[in-house]
Amino acid sequence: MSFCIKCGNELHLKHLENEGMIPFCDKCNEYRFEQFNVAVSMVVLNKEMNKTLFIEQYGRKIKVLVAGYIKKGESAEETVRRELFEEVGLNVHSMKFQISKFHEKSNTLMLNYLVVVEDLMVLKNFEVDRFDWYDLEEAYQLTNVGNLAKEFYDYFYEGYKKCMN
């Protein structure tokens, strides 16, 4: 069951040409496309591109990528710069979009970037419990199956290995 974001009326599915079945508000007489969160995550590399950064957060002992939600009015690239600096005190030297994936559990479209940073001096904030720099192969082995960090890192690493061969 979903509701109109403008009037609160319950929505029902109605056919929209070239779109299929879309939630519709009878009171506003308008279609309401589903809404979701948008966030960025980052495969962070040093300038030599031989080390990558993973963090642990919120008391969980799993290795994850630096990530954060995009704020209204902010571009994805601005969010990458902000979140990287906020969480670990690092500055972007260069970045490149890699791949996106919808994360059903958090209703979030994740946009993943490959980010090269200026230095290795991490200044973690309260959101980060622990961090470590890993060799690229080592990082490929340590990421947990079933989480987006693994999927995004594997995407980077498999492309990296192809380029090196």
C-alpha cells in the first residue's frame, strides 16, 4: 500500500502508455512514480593505485566501502567529495563513475565511484570504528559475499586485472 506524497490519498496501479502499471492518485489525478533514496559508495585507491581503503562502522565487524546519502540539491560527485572528507578526512584527487545497483533492503540506488585520493592519512570521524589500507588482491579476498561492497569492489578489481593482463 502506498500513498500520494502531495495529498496522502491511497494510490492504486493504473496503466500509463509506454510505462506500464504506475501508482496513480485519483484525488490529484496524477501518476506518482515510486520514490527511493540515492547514495554513493567509493572504491578508494591511493595515487599509486596499489592500495584500497575499507572501513568498519557502527560496531559491525564487516569491511565496507566509504558511502553516504546524496543530499537534496547536491550532485553525486559533490557527495563523493563530502562523504570522503567527512568520514575519513581524505581529499579526492580523481574520480570516475563505475556502476550502479539498487539495494532493496534500504530502498536505495547506490552509485559507485572509483576514487583516487591525494594521501593516505586517514582522519576518521565518529561514524568509522576502524579502517585499513589493503593490497588490491588482499581486498578482493576479504570482502564479504552478499554485500554491495563486495559487488562493487569485485567490479573494479576484475576490470583492473583485465587491464593488467
